[in-house]
Amino acid sequence: MISTDNLKLLFIRCRPLIIYGIIGIISAGLDFLIFLTLTSYLSLNYLVANVISVHCGIICSFILNRQFNFKIKDKTVKRFITFYGIGLLGLTLSFCFLYLLVDIADINKVTSKLLTIVIVALLQFILNKTITFKTKSV
């Protein structure tokens, strides 16, 4: 059985990942709601809607991660550019995955979007933790 102390230690070690996950859910939720609104209610092409929704998710994620997760507030412009670049890489992957899943594999666009969010978010966490919000080692 796991003790309370071990759970606390595990939480402390995994805190950035847990907070990143929560922020990711919020940002992905925003991304998904914007995507759904643009495609379902405004009849925008799903690939165009994806570009718009992912940009909104990237901006939301940077602001929340900077403020509440990594709490690193120096070099904001440089960090934002790096974060945004990683986000654009994610957008490119998302675009490709969506195209493959919807147009090639004939999977529903909503299901495809959800799958794409999970894959891209995991990759982005790794890159943002090791590049964007890396602190100098002493």
C-alpha cells in the first residue's frame, strides 16, 4: 500500500506534469470548442478551423503555463517565440494527422481531432519542458 508521504512525494515530483496536464485540458478544451464552433456552426472547412483553434490553444497554454506551472517570467518574448514555434510544429503535425485520419482513413473529424490533440500535446509537453521553460543549471 502506498503511504500518504509517498503520494505527497510523487505529487511533488510530478507537479509540473500534472499542472501541464490540467492546463493542457483547459487549452485543448478551448481549442476543441473553437474548432467545433467554427466547423459545426459557421461551416468553416475543418482544416482552416483547426489552424484558428490551435493558435488560440497555443496562446492560452503559454499564458497559463508561464503564470501557474513553470512560474518562469524572465525572457517572456523569447520564451513565447520558442513556445509558439513548438506550437506551430504541433499545428503542422495536427494538420497532417487530421488530413490522414479524416481524408485518408475516413475517420470522423471530431474523433480525429480528439486523437490528434492527445498525440500532439504529449510531444509539446516534452519539448516545452526541456526547451521553452528550461532553467539554467547552476
